[in-house]
Amino acid sequence: MLPPKFQKLPYRPCVGIMLLNTDNHIFVGERLDNLGAWQMPQGGIDPGEDVHQAAMREMMEEVGTNQADIIKVADTKVRYDLPAERIPNFWNGKYRGQEQTWVALRFTGQDSDIILDNHHEPEFNQWKWVKPKETVDLIVPFKRELYMQVLDLFDDILSS
């Protein structure tokens, strides 16, 4: 549980991207700022953007491609709290964590279309396709429960 001084902070509106290849493996990237920590692409929703626009922008910024079609937008938002000691270091300490709307997309390009340094502030050091259940073990511990929820939100897609 967060200390009281952080409990009143809002959650940052965010989009999460589950990018799937034709084998239903999930794109994960290793964070440049935390080597050994992998995650699916995600990022804030800018003012005036809808979830679809934010997902495509974030995918272009973090994955370096827009070669994907939206399959499904989760009908439930999920939240996570940052560990208390990290809150001052993220988003100028304005948020306790993120409230995410997750979007599943089908990758329509080739692996060579993925360009991690396509953006002026790259997020990832390297990337790979992983089986859905493998994603949870790669993620930093404070996001593992969230990733299990995300897998459940898209179970209909992942099991097909």
C-alpha cells in the first residue's frame, strides 16, 4: 500500500499495446533505462487524442512502425501503482501510477520494419517475440499482476 502522501495522486491516462505476430507471439522490448526489464509498448494519451490515435502514435515512437491493424480495444481499464520510492522520479511526481487502456494489434509487416531508434527518445534496447505466458516473467515485479490482467482481457484473441 502506498503512503498517504501518494494515495491522493491521480493515475496517468495511458495506452498499452499488445502487438501480436501471426503466431500470436507478443512484442516485448527491453527498456533502455532498466536493462533486464522487458515490457510491451505503452505511453501517455496526449490531450485531444483518442485511444486508437494514441496506440498508433506510441507504436510508431517505440516500435518504429505503423504496420499493424487494431484487433480489439479492451473494454476494461487496468491500473498499477509505482513503487513509492519511484513516484518522485516519474512524470515529475504528478502521478501514482497509470490507468491503461490496452489495445491488441496484429503486426502486418516484416521484422525488418521494426526500428527501435526511430524516435528522438528511444525506449527499448532490444526486442523479441514471446509466447503470451512468457511475458509475465519478463516484466518488472510491480507490473506482473497487471500483465496477467491484460492477458485475460485478450484471452479470446490469444486462444484462437
